[in-house]
Amino acid sequence: MPTFYCEYCGTKFPSVFNLTSLPCFRHPDGANKGRHKLYEGSEKSSYSCKYCGANNTSIAALTSVPCPRHPKGTHKGKHTPAL
């Protein structure tokens, strides 16, 4: 059975329908102000931030930390996983 991940928070879902139907607590506009976004990359043993190159073993752990090179400014957004 495939697993689908949210790009913003790393939460796992059994289907894209379930993923896109619920609000995300790490949405860029604020907690629960938008829905989860499908991570379109493949499952990996390590995920890298597309802005600064930071690595972590899960999307959830990567996206929980502020990014020093985020486009909105230093530490004004979370790390974003590269595809």
C-alpha cells in the first residue's frame, strides 16, 4: 500500500484524498490556515532542504526547524524538502 506525505509537515496518509482534505498545522500561511500539500518526491533515507541543504531522516523532522536561507528571510520559514 503506497504512503503519501505532506510537504509542509511530513505527516503520512494512506491516500491523496485524505492528505488534501485536512488542514495542516505547519502550513506556510499559519497553523491550520491551509490544507496539506502532497510531497511529490520519492521516499528516501535522507531528505534535504531545497534552500540550504540541511539533511534529516524524515520530512517531519526536517520541516520542524526554521531555515536560515528561507526566501521570506532568515528563520522566517521552515526547511522545505527538495524533490
